[in-house]
Amino acid sequence: MAFRWFGNKKDAEAEKDGGPSLPRHIGELWQAIQETAEKEDASWAERNVISYYHEGAEAQKDILRWLAIYQRSIDPDYEFSFPAHHPRYKGYCLLQRHWPSGSRWEAFDDSTWERVPIEAQPGRPELEQAIDALEG
């Protein structure tokens, strides 16, 4: 079912384009998601995305986000976006995430879906200040 998402692009086409090859089985798809997570945050080299998936709804949203980023690497025409109801600030989408340890705000690049390399903040104003500090 997941492989249908990649459309009609053949593996040979992907290799010819210099892009990543299509996954041949679910294990390769999980490996691609793991590599995508590691590109976003090097600490993922010490963690496993399959185990992370079972940590709850927010973790599953991260997995789906990394899958969308990977899918775009296979098919540059693939379009995705955060829902319009999420607030934006200086080109970033601000999400309030609800973890067992409490709610925190995180920022994501609205065009790439990658997490902005700043720590999650307890409130939206604090997150906006952290973005301002990042952009200096």
C-alpha cells in the first residue's frame, strides 16, 4: 500500500536522476525514514524510529512527516503542507505538541517540513523569541 504513494516512478528512473532508489520492501522504507530522521537531528543515530513510532500520536506524526520528506526526495513534484490552522511565524509553522511529559511548542520549516534546530518551548511567545534569536 505505501509503495503506491511513489506513483509510477521506476527504480531505474530514480537512479538515473541521481535520486534515491525506491524501497523494495518495508525494511528499506523504515531504513529510509531512519536516515531522514538522522539528517534532521544527528541524535537519531542512537535511536530507532520503529520503536519511536510506538511512543504515541506525536511520534507517529514525526514518522509521517519524515516519510513525506523522503517521498519528496523520490518525487520532487510531491506536495505537502502543514494544515492551515497552525500558526506561522517568519516562514516557520508553529506546532503545539502534546507529549506525556507535557505540552511544548516546536517550529518546523514550512517549505521542507524539517524541524528547526531550536529546543521546544513551553509557550508560543517563547518559541517566537527563540526563532528571533536563531535568525539573529
